Amino acid sequence: MEKSDKRIPFFEQRFIKPLWALRHGQQGCSIEDVDEFCISMARPAPLLRDQPPSPPAPPKPKEPKRPPKSLIEGFLEFREWMNAPPPKPVPTPAGKAAKMPRIKPFDLQDIPGAMDRIGWPMSAKVMRKWLAGDLNYANTDDGAKFGINQNGKPFPPNMIDTTMFKLDWILGFGRAREKYEQLVDEAIYSKKANNAIAKIFRRHQPSPCYRDAWKLCDGDMQKYHAEFQFQFVLIDAENTDKFIMFLRGAVMPHGLLMDDLYGSLGAFSLNAAIGGFFVGMVNDRRARVEILDISLYMRDVFTFHDRKESHLGGAIERGSQYLGHWNKKGFVIVPSATALGEVTTGDWIMAPIARNGMITEDGVYYPVRNRDYRDWQLEHNQGGDLILYSDRRLMRLPSPIVVEFDLW
């Protein structure tokens, strides 16, 4: 797309309420030349994390001392240098004069620094971990849900993080706290939860002794989640339509969803898993389980996979998810890029913009989509999708959850 003097509206982040302000008319942004202001991926990838330290370099052998030159040798070298012709200038082909960039290129690896500047430290932290990881990405919808990579294998252990996120931090956001209360007050006692519990214990031998599910899994969070998770609630998952999310954000009860929680986790789940329990037989066909406590935690698959979705019954293929226009200072939201990105796979709408027409490092913003991160991974053979877990919160139930079920 070429430069246009037409001004288009955008949302700009503020640090007073309302948190985001709509700029339009003469305050809008100008569309710039995509060939001049395209996001760069030229910077070398960061050092891989989780690597053993490099062995120390062997000491350099001492160079033998060169005997001093004689006066005659020195004079002959000086005369040769004086008589040497000057180097010939390299001719520039006609019509192909080098065009110097007006501003320093913006690299995809500058985004974590921009996240720090706008007060999104957790988003920056997880992004840096992603950039420094081995090549690992989900390339199917099921892979993005269950953590299956491009080789059809479960994400390796170094792509599973259980220490970065604390549940207390997550619950500091009002919308997460509401869902958490829904989980512990209602969802864990639902018929759906009872059915999930029965399904879990059909896989286990009855025993009258007290057992701890966490210890049965040897403290392995992945195994624990797979074996004993029985209920969950989703946060921000209903806001996958980003255009509606951006426009409604300023009037939602807890402010705009574009915050550090959304930047670091996107749509994620709060989960309940079985803790301590008794399970025994009622008769030869029926068992009874009594759950005394549960574990509560967050789980998320951090990926830039674009789900295979379409509009109008498959007539329009959905484009790559738009993640905002970014520069080193932060980001802005262009509603037209958000809306049209949902209904086209083309690049024509994803143009750089200049705030108030200013061609400066702070004034030009670059469109970023999921596919840019995928392109970066393939360019550098690096960058790892992650499975993220928070710490566990153990909750003693006010009264045990009791479920009776048929064994077959």
C-alpha cells in the first residue's frame, strides 16, 4: 500500500480515564508506504535459554616476537605506500541511488521493550521467554489447545512454565476474580463437574485409604492437569472478536481488556483439579468418591497460531489475528485494520501509520499480526510456543464433593 494523506481514526492509550481515546478527523493518523516502513526481522535472535554454559575459550598462543625492521626495509615500505594509486570509487548504477531510511527500522524484538514502557511487565517477560526458546509451535487448532507442536509431539518440558505467573496476580484483575468466584461457588458442584469426576475415577482402582492426587502425579503439573482436572472457566475467550472488544472496552465494568493480563495470557482458563480424596465401593458395580480439597490454578497455551475459521459459511476466510500497531514507545489500535483483518487474508489493509503525519521513531507505528511471529520463527529457526501454569492454590472444601457412579 502506498502513502496516503487521508486521515483514518485510531485508539491511543492514555494513563488517565478513559484509558483509551479515539483520535479522528485531523487528529487521525496518515497511511504510510509499506515498502519504506515495514517491520524488521533482521536483528539476530537472542541467545537460546536453557542451554549449558559454553566451555571457556582456549588461551591464545603467544605470537612470536617479530624482529625489528631495518632502516632500509622501513624506507622501502614507506616508498611503496607513497607510490600506490588511490582506490577507485565504486560506481553507483544509474537510476539506483541508495535510498536512506528516514528513521531507524523497528524490529519485532523491540516489542518487549515497548511492553515494559506501557506498564505490561508480565507481557514483556513471557514474550522474551518465547523469543529465546527453541523452535516450537502449534500448527493445528488441536495443537493450540492441547500443546502439540509442528512435529506432532507434545510440547517438550522446557516449553512448560510453572513459575512465571502467580494466581494472586491474575486474581487482581476484576474480570478474572469474577470468574474464579463462579468456579469455586458454582462450577465445581455442577452436573458437568460430577460427570468429569466419575470419568476420572473409572480409570483408577478403588481404595478405602486417603490419597493425594498431586503426590500420585509426583508433582508433575502437566500430568496432574491431564489426570485430575475436572472443571474450568474461561477468561476473555468470549472476546475473540477483537473489533468489538476494542470498541466496547472503555465502558466495560473493569476497563479496557487490553491490559497486562490480556497481553500476557490472552484467552486462558482457571482450572479446578482434585486434591485429597477417598474412593471405595458401594457394591460390586458402583463406586463412591469423596473429595476433601481441590487445587485451583491458571493454564494457557501461549501461541501465535491462527485458528482455521471463516465467515459466511466458509465464503470468507479469516485473516491473521491483528495485534495492534506498534513502535518502541507502545501501540495504538486502528479499527479498520481490526475489522478488515477479520474478513481478508490479504496484506493490503495492514499498512504502517504515522500519528499526526509525523515521520519519527515515536510517530510511525507498524502493524503486527500472528503471522509476523510465525515468520520470525521460520526466519531464525527459533521461538517457542509455551504452556503456562500459575502456582496452585489448595482449597479445603466447606463440605466434601461426593459422587457415586457406575464402574461400567
